[in-house]
Amino acid sequence: MTSADALAGAVVRAWTFVYTVGAGASIREARRDEIASDLFEHARGLADEGIESRAVAGQMLARCFLGIGADVSWRIQVAFGQRRAVEEGVQMSERVKRNWWIPSAIALIGGGIVFGFLSYRNRIDEGWDPSLLDSAGTVLTAGLVFVVLPIWALVVRRSHPGWTLVMLAPAIVISLSPLLWIDEAVRDFEPILVLLAAAIVTLVGALTNLAQASVSDGAQPSAAA
């Protein structure tokens, strides 16, 4: 691989590493090996056809971007498959106790998208003239903070509660930032209180999720004994 397609391959492998975190070791390694092999064969095949490395890199990144939905769907199916044996033995009331905060996290995702769009539009109305690169960077950053990381945090909340808190932290911090100028924020847009409430409940829920996992892990040795 040349520097261009090697860099693109590194991006694809990094994404593969992210969405396979928390999967069973055999499933995780098999998926990563599958993607690595696919990258190699794809790059070699296009190179044999005389296609330039930049075009190869572009195709790699395009395939990665277009496949995000399928990758997330695959990971959710894996997550549910791994938890099915445990969840089947858990009473509905216990599930509610575990997952009571999930609607707030979903509201945080939706609210972040809506308020991010409104903020972007307001900045343009105020005279901001973003370049294509600025717009792309804004969309990608907002998508990472309010969509990719929160969704992934919910997927791995049982297996990796610590990472769940870390991945939710950027969205929570940004959503809570209006507290620094709450009077002005509410006056300008009252529904922002919904986003603030969702962020607070999500933070409490993520901390509770971490505490529950810690208690459960601490209880397992005595239970096994």
C-alpha cells in the first residue's frame, strides 16, 4: 500500500476497532481479520488495474462511510446475541431498574441533533459563511458527539459501563454548557430546558449503570463460592 491508501486503511481499521469493542473475543477478532483481509484484497485488486492510490483511498473511505449503518446493525445484533442468555432470565421489573435512563439518552441524541442544526442555522443567519470544509467538519463532529458515540455507549452499557460514561461525556458536557448562561439561554429558546434535563438524567443514569456493574462484579466471587 502507498501512503494514501495506507492512511485510508488505518481509518477503516480504527472504525472496525471501535465498533467491535465489547464483542466476544472470537467474534471480535474474526471481524477485524475479515476487514483487514478485505482491505488488502481491495487495494491490491485496484492497484493491479492501474488505479491511483488516491482513488483507492477514496473508495476505501467511501465504502467505510456507506457501511457504517450495516456495521452498527451487526454490532447491535452481536450485543443482543451475547446478552440473550442473561436477559432471558431477568424479570421485566429488573430490566426497568437497569434501563430506566435509556429514554433520556435517546432524547439527548435527538435534542443534540435538533439544537445543533438550529445553532448552525442561526450562525449562518448572523453572517457566518462556512467553507465546504468547515461545514463538513461541523457535521462530522456533531455526528460523532451526538450520534455515533452515544449510540455506541448504549450498545456497550452492560459490558463496558466505564466506556459508556466516557463516550456519553462529550454530549453531556456540551448539552450542560447553557447552564453557564441559563437566563439568556432560556430566554432565547425555552425548549433548551428539555436538553438540559435529558443531559442531567443521562449523566445520573450512566453513573448508576457504572455503579450497578461494579456491585455486580464485586458480588460474583461470593456468588460463585
